Amino acid sequence: MLDEANAYERGMDDDLTFQTVRELAGTAYMAGRSAPPTAVEIEAVAKRLCWNSCKWDGVDSYAAKDEDDAWDYAGEIPGFHAEYVRQAKELLEAERRAVSE
């Protein structure tokens, strides 16, 4: 949301007040609700799905110190990133459909 508000803000020439920033953030948020998921959103959800999975390939994922560490380890196993990315895309698309209905 903040990235979208910042991008929207750069297109504005007005002096920004708290109310203007708040309105910009709201406008960006509403636009983002129906926009397709970004690569950053997809990767963030994929990392969380990976981290939240109890076990993958017989290895305790909680041996990783954080989401990034688990994601890096999962990248060494062929096909793991792709499957989490696929699941993340499906999840984000379902959530956006639910918001717009």
C-alpha cells in the first residue's frame, strides 16, 4: 500500500498535508485491492507459506532461523519455489476476488 501511495504521490504537484497523504494512501489501497498481485506480494506470500509449512522434504522447516533462511534452503530443492509461488498466486487471486464481490 505504501509503495502504491508513494508512486501515486510522485504524480501529484500539490503540497502534501496529513489529510492529503491519508487520502492518497486510501486511493492507492482501493486501487490495489483490484490490481493484479505484484511480484513482491507474491514472493512475500510464498515465503510465508514456505515458513508456515511444518515440514518439507523430510526436513524440519523450523530449523531455519527465519522466513528468508527457509526460502533460501527451499530454493536448493528443485520445484519448491515454483510450487509456493503457484500457491501464493492462487491465494492472492482468491482474496482479491473475495474483496471485489
